[in-house]
Amino acid sequence: MQTWNWAPQHCDALKEFVAAGLSFAEAATAINEKFGTAYTRSAVIGRAKRMKLVVRARARPIRGPNLRMPKPKPLASRLNEGGLEEAAPASRRAEPVKLRCVGIQPRLLTFDELAEGDCRYPYGGDKEGEPITFCGHPRFRGTSYCAPHFHLTRGPRIEAERPAGPFTLRLVEAA
């Protein structure tokens, strides 16, 4: 629905909902349910600004130090019907991911030491103050990385599996 052709009833409802303290998203949902429209939150915000409606600051819930996070459920209660464990809640720390590695010893060159044909796969820089160095082995053709790092970042495809270069299209029949 276009925002510039709001019916007067819709504008009145918007005034009413904003005065009642509803958020713009809640006001959009309420107007859409009441009138069968399809206003988005952004449309409601725009219309409220054009109508110069004043929005009161909403009280936000405050988490005090005495509020505690719920304890995780025991494993038996986390299993679903299929016997699989449900996804961990977002508040728990994720297990570190085991990274794939390649079996080469990098030369660990700084950016200034890199030559034109050297691999630019970065090493380091993870910790505060740790310098970033680069692999430095000869590059794989057409890439910025040596062959092992190329396959590590792109997967073990070979050149023939990649699509050919630019295609020339030919007009067969004019309309």
C-alpha cells in the first residue's frame, strides 16, 4: 500500500495507537489487522513523521544484578523425540572450531618483503599486537595464493571444472 494515500481512518487509528504507547511495528500490525491493509513498520514511521506525531519514550526493562540467567536443562530434557539434542541456547559459549590446515611451512614474510609472485595468505594478527605475516611461497596461476592455500580457501576443484572465461552472445533473430 502506498504511504501517500493513507485513508483518514488509518491516520486516526495511527494517532490513537501512538498515543496509547504502541511501537511503530505494533501500530502497523494493529492497523493492518483492523483495516486489512499491508503497511510496513517503515511506512508507519514515515506517516507518523509527516503527521508530526510525538512518540513518548518507552520504558525499557532493566536487568539488575539480582536477575539471573536460567540454568541449563539436564541432557535428558534437552533431547527431542528423535533422540537428538536440541540446539544450545545463544547464551552458552560455543566450542572452538577446528580449522583446516595445509602441510607447508610458511615463509612468514611481512607485507613489505612480499614480491610480485608471492602467496598472500595471512598468518597471525589474532592476538593484540601480534604482527600479520604472509605465506610467501610462489603463487598458483591466476590467484593470490599458493596451490595449498588456494585449495584450502576454495576447495579442491581443478581448473577444468571452473567455467570458461567471458562468453560472447550472438543475436540469432531480431524481434
